[in-house]
Amino acid sequence: MNTDNQHIPVIAVTMGDPAGIGPEIAAKAFAGREIYKCCRPVLIGHTATMQTAIAITGLELKLHILQTISEARFQHGTIDMFEIGSYFTHPIQPGKVSAEAGDIAFHAVKTAIELAMKGDVDGTVTGPIHKESINKAGHHFSGHTEIFAHYTHAKKYAMMLVDGDLRIIHATTHVSLRKACEFVKKERVAEVIQLMDNGLKKMGIKDPRIGVAGLNPHSGDGGLFGKEEIEEIQPAIDEAQRKGIRAEGPLPADTLFILARGGKYDGCVAMYHDQGHIPFKLLGFNWNKEKNAMEHVSGVNITLGLPIIRTSVDHGTAFEIAGKGIASPDALIQAVEYAVRLLN
């Protein structure tokens, strides 16, 4: 092990679904020097797939397979890697949903959690997984957040998206829209407001201002379009204010995110998945019409309420460009930097 950088944290990075862009962006991130400046990274991945990703991207990288963290070298140019799925000796076909890919992706996440819970690593960063592949492999979870909550035994947790000064937490995520509406209850909304307040303070914002979205158009217009704002969301905001949290709302979602982008709020509470994800990705994702590809992708997904640090890219597996070597590692590098920031 390189003893020159013992003072910086060890971060476990999962490769993500081997059929997606995760292996390529992992190779590119480890090939750069940015992440080595802030942490000692180890990858959790699949040898045959990573060798293919390194070849596709044209990078000069070596794999160093670990059994324990103590064997890591943490030297730029060599990827220290825990092997997952060694029983699959062939590369996984890019761009295809498969049980093989799902099994490798799932066990990479589970291994990262185990390493963090034991204290062998200081934080975890996850590459993109494909929910259908994971479920095909028999691992019945709706996403990363739920896997982490299950294996860390977390009871109160939520997804927060971060890109620059825009920070969004979700009261509900991977459920149908019909169920999401049913889950918008005072207890849950109050819970995520508290999680957001705690998370923002961990990020160094001393007295955060939090804007809370309504569920219905125009925040219900005084009950004209629904009563969730009156019966569930407003009481949750009132409770947060009694605790000294600077929460405001419920605000129409088509106004809240504009105000937050302009600096009025340090964080936003969204009621359901797309309410928060659409404005977030509209600002952070850049589609290039001429190249017919996503040119730039930024944004980090942080799970709040866990006993360990977990951040992730906030983009998917991008099967349509997997195996082409053109995917950007920017979001993965951001996720590593945010994991270290949360630790600090």
C-alpha cells in the first residue's frame, strides 16, 4: 500500500451494470488524476468486462485484484479492484438486459455496503444499475436506495439530487404515480424535510432554507385541485418550523425549482420521482442533436439517512451508447468528490 496518502479516505466505487456505460466511465474516472487527489479509490467490478472497457476507451490501465483493502496500492495507472462475478469469465454483452449483468451489478453494490459497514472503506460511490436486470437475477429491489436501506437496516432515508446549488430530496421515488400520491403523508414529508436539513448542514450550509413543493397543480389552489397540501404537506411544514427548520411552502412545483435555481432556497422537497428529476436533469443533462448522443451529464445522487456514506451518478446505464467508449465520466467524478465532501 502507498503510505504517502494515508490521510485521505478510502472510497469504494462500484462498476454498475456491466452491460451499460458504468465500466467505461469507471475506467475513465480511474484514468484521470482528480479522484486520486481527494481519496484512495478501489473499484468493485468484473475483470473481463473491465478489461474490455479499458480496451474500448484506449486507456493505459492495469487491474490489480484485491482480496483485502490492505493489498491495495492506490497508484495512479493501476485500478485496485475487488472481483465480482469471477464465475463469468467472458465479457457481458453491452446494451442488453440480462440476469448475468444484474447479478454482477447487485453483488458489487452488496460488497460495497459490506466493506463500508465493516469500516474497511470510508464511503461508497455507485455506478448506474439496470433495475430489470437486477430483478431478472432474482434480486427484487426497485433501485440502489432500497438495496442500501435494506442491507444497512436504515428506517428513515431519502434520495437527494445535487448539482451545483440545486439540491432536491424526494418524499417518494420508485413507486407508481398512483401510489406516490397515496404515500404523501404528514409523517413522511416531515421526515424528508428533517433529512434535507441535516444533509445540507453536513454539506456546510449552516442555516439552510428549504422550499417544499405541493403535490397538485398550483399546490391545490386552496383545495380546489386536491387537499393533500392542506391536510398533509402544510402540517409537516408547520412541524418543521416548530423545530427551527427554515421550511417554506407548499409551493407550486413549476415555481419552486425556478426560485431554488435563483438562490432563494438551498434545498427543495419534491413529492414524487419525476417532479424532482425532470427539472434536475433539464439543467444538468446536455443532448447533442448532431452527434445523436448525450454530450454532458452532471449531477449526483446522495442517499440521506444511512449509517454509511453513499453517493451515485444520477444517470442511467445508457444501453444505447454502451460499448462505444463515448460516455462521460463527469458525474462519477462528481459523485466521488461529494462522498469525500460528506465525510469531511
